[in-house]
Amino acid sequence: MPAAPLIRLFGVLKMTEDLLTDSEYEGYFQILGGVRSMIAADLPIPSGSRVLDLATGYGYFAIEIARHHQDVTVVGIDLCENDGGNARKNVSDAGLEDRVEIRMMDATDMSLDDASFDAVVNFLGLEDIHMTRGREGIHKTFAECSRVLRPSGFFCFVVMPPEEMETEAQLAEVSLFSYLCGATWLSRDEYERDLQHSGFVPCSSQKYHPGKKLSAQQARKEIRFACEHVPKLYGIEPRKYDDVWGRYGESIEKNGLGHYSAVVLMTTHKKKTL
């Protein structure tokens, strides 16, 4: 009988995800098992770079980049005013206001100069761009990234392609939020086609495993939160909670629900000439 597949968690071999305890769950998104810090450290950002962080959310990834690359400046952009306010507070609390700036901006139509950044990054924000701007929004975002990048600049983004998910809990996560509100992860091939169309050359990819999942009770909280707050924050009407739980509840009760349990860093660079 073949051995069960192993999952690597920051150098330690794991068999499956672990359920979050209730005490871990309350602040887990901010920490995510340290994966933001690990990815920030792995980014190929040249010394002295000007970095753009798309869909920065609460600014956690922008902050980690500034911490790990101490001679770079970061501009984080987001469409959601609530997220922007929280990001500015987090940047201030981290003492990084001199190197991290937060602006309100649509990633599909950036009010930024051509060739004004050395690197563009994104951490798990493309599903939200898909939610608010649809499939075409991803294409437009990649085109805008190419426009604002200098020749040979890096575009590095973290996603959860469905075919890269390894467990029932992970598969349920990527399916559930797409069904709930259109927060959809595309396949690796779809991302690569849009990248090539926008003048990017794929360089490498790397998978990371924070390796945690939600209990059924925690999953219920996440789904209810999304059903309540997506309309307020993004003006999008999600599916009803009972509809979502009716579709996914049995699987979640049995397997749990992935919570960014496996993520993929895709690294590309802009061609010198298009």
C-alpha cells in the first residue's frame, strides 16, 4: 500500500491539517501560521525597490515586506474603505508610516504612472478582485500590473488554484466562497494565460502549507460573517447562509473547512519588450 501523501509545514512533515482551537481561531487570520512573513522573505525584491501591494486589505503583507526588506518602500492599494482604514492603523502601529503608504484605488484601473514600480505583489487578494470585478477584472489587473512595472520587474502573487488543493477541507474552501459570493480562484493555467497575454514570463512557483482548518462551528461563523459583511463592504449580494450550509455543511461536518491551508506563490517578470 502506498504511503499517505505528506504535507510540508515550514520544514516539518505533516499528514493533514490540524483543526484550529477556538482560542487560535479568534486571531488566526492576522497570523496565518507565519506564512506571510515566510513568503515576504522569499520574494525576489531587489534592494531599494518601490513595491506595489495589490488588494492590500488590512496591510499585513505590505508590513511584512517592509520588515523583511528594510530599504524598500511599499504602496498598498485597496478598493474597500474599511480595509484601507484598518491598513493605515496597522501600518502606524507597526511604526512603518515612513515606508508604507496606503491608497484607495481600483486594481483594474490604477491611477499610477507607467513603469513606476520595481515589483508588484499580492497576497490572496485576487479572489476579491474576481468577486468585485469578475473574470475580466483579473485580466485587467494583470494588464495594469504590466503597465506600472518597469521592464524586467517582478510580479509575485499568492493564490489557491483548485487543482493545487490536496484535501477535502481545502477543496471545500475554494469551492464554497466562489459559490457564496463569486470570490473565485482560477486554475494555474488560467492565471498563466492572462500573464502571458499581459507580457509576463512565468519564473517559478512554490507551495506553502500553514496547515490549519476550521471546525464546523468555526466554519459556520465564517460563512455567517461573509453573508452579513460582503454586502456592506463590497455591495454584492451573496447567497443565503442556509443555502450555503445546505450545500457544504455535510462535508464540513466530516472534514472541516480549509482556512488558507495551502497557498501557492507564483513568481513572474515583465518582458523587456512586449
